[in-house]
Amino acid sequence: MIHRMPNANHRYILRASFTLLAILMLSGLRVPDAVSGNGISTHSVSAEGVTPVQISDHPGLAPCKPYEEQFEEIDELLKIGRWTDAEVLLLQIKEMAPDCALVPLFHGRIHYYRRNDRQALALFNQLAVRHPDIYQTYHFRGLIYNDHGLHTVALEEFHKVMMVNTTIGSGYFLRYIFPFLQKDGKLDPAHIDSMLQYVTNIAASTLTRGYLDYYQDNYPVALRHFKNVTAADPEHAGAWLYAGRSYEAMRWRLEAYHCYNKAIEIDETYARAWLLRGLVLISDRNWYHGCRDLHKAKELEYPAADMAIRNFCRRGRFP
């Protein structure tokens, strides 16, 4: 029988997570990104990367269905580095459902975080043969190959992720594939074109091209891509925001202001747009309205808002 952890123990785990993080990093073990706070998790990412396997979405995972809640608990334990507890629960599931494909996937993850790469690869390789359409398998194989300097092999694995899951979007391309598409310090356009075909959504592909040009300081071309997205989808707040950033990089602050304004009109909870609009206003010496926008970004818990307020808004609250 699988025993769930009591709520008091969960609270203790959360309080101890930062101490545990320090111990894990000093011990040389891999730390899940959700714990380390570097933005994109390597095991549980939303549209930006790899999401957990949805049991109901995969017919080959039927034996796992009765243990869906237990797998959710295991996933939470992995996020906070409680790998031994996760492994105990996983072995209990394996005893009752030996054909459940999630068992080797999660067991491989545990070995990966512990830097037992040989054992992790053995499990992921077996899973790829049995269930070649579980794209998380290729993701973790790619991470392992990359850590061992096998960058071309890693790129092939990340590419398989996008081929198997054609809805994964541009975030995965930027996080895991884009860093490999450089040649002598410069981007190889032929590689980009061949990879972007798997970003199947037209808006996502165009947006990705805009990001690539923006982060190479090619702002006019980036702006053209972002405006193509807003023309096709006028409610795409992210495209409006990056169009504004492109305008601002070219010192067209009025146009940038209007783009940030549009992003806020579409999504009033878009904290980054509030911050950037506030900074544009402050650069035009409109301190009152600019600082009001920065405080709005702070209310929406945007990390950089506090520093911006300390730097520009020392006269107190701006209601």
C-alpha cells in the first residue's frame, strides 16, 4: 500500500527546501531548475519546455492511471530534491504496476539528478524502445549527452523532442536548440531554417525569428517579425511587448510606449509591460505616472520592480 505524506511533513519539507538546496549544490548533485530558480525547469516546464507526462493523454500509460496522484506527489518531491522519498514511492508503484511506463521515466530522472548517468541512460534507452512517442525521454538523454560534451548528439535528442511533440512551441527551441545553432560564434541560418520547421505554429515560428534577431541586436528585422505577429494576431501581448522593446532599442520611445500600452490593454496582469512602460515614462521625466507603473509591476510581483523603484521613485507611494 502506498502511504501519502501528511500535511505537516509537507510544510516541513517546504521550510527545509532552501537548506536542502545548499546541501545538494555543495555535494555536486544536479539541482532541478525549479529549485535552483534559474527560470526554466528541466523536468517540469510549461509551454516553455518539457511538461510532465499526462497519463490520460497517452494510451500506453494505462497501467499508470490508478497511481496518478502518487505520480503528482513524486513530481513534487523531485522538485524539492527529496529523491529518496520519491524513489520509495516509485518502487511501491513498480511492485503493483510493473508495466507502467512512467516508472522508468521517473526512475531515470532520479538517477539523472543524482548524476548516475549510466543508469539513467539505460532506463531512458529502454523506454525509448518501448514507447518512442514519450518525448521527455529524448529531453533527458539530451541533457546527459550535453553534460558530457556530446553536443551534436544532444542537439539530435532535443530535435527529436520537437519532432515528437509538435506543439511544444518556440520556448523549447530557444532554451535547448538555439544555443547549439552557432558556428564560429555566429548563427548558422541553414540550421535555424531546418529546425524552425518543427515550430509548427506560424505565429510561434515568426515570434522565434524575432527573438533570434532581437538578441543579436538586429532590431529593425526583429521589429518586422514582431509586427507580422501582431498583424496576424492583434491580441498577442508578448509580440506587442517585444515590438516595444525593439522600438526602444532604436530610441523610438513614443512608439515603444504605444506598444507597451497595447500589451497592457490586452493583459492588465502583464507585469513586465507595466515595468517597461514605467521606465519609458521616467526617461521622459514623467516621474509620477512612471513610478505608478513601477509600483503596479511590483504589485504583480515582477522581480525587477523593487530595484527600479529604489532607483527612480524615492518620494514614496504613487497611488
